Amino acid sequence: GVANPAAFLLSAAMCADHLANRSNDGSHDEAADDLRHRAARLRTAVIATLKTNPTPDLGGTNTTSGFAGDVAARLAS
């Protein structure tokens, strides 16, 4: 419960961006735009959680599951 899942979650956002960019040949693609939007929301949620409720490696008291739950709650709102 002390591992920081931020890198994993930010990597998922990077993968989503990569997939969105790969599928877009310059034309307007709503699915790619949606994927980019979701990746940006995930990055924002992770960074906000890092700032407000970090894990012990960053001087906080949050747990791995608590961090993931905080990110999920931000995404749900």
C-alpha cells in the first residue's frame, strides 16, 4: 500500500495520446479527440492528487489504493 501509482497512471495517459495521434492522419477524428481529452483529464487528476494527497515517498500519508481512489473520484466529478 505504499507504492506511488502516479507513474503508471501517467503512462496510461501517454499511451492514450500516442494511440490518438496514431489514428489521426490530420483529418478530424472524434474518437481520437475524445481519447486525447480523457488522457488530459487523467493527467490533471493525477497531478492534482500528487499535490493534495501524496503517497509516503513524496512526504504524504496516502496509500496506493487511496491515491487511485482519489484520482478516480476526480475523474468522476
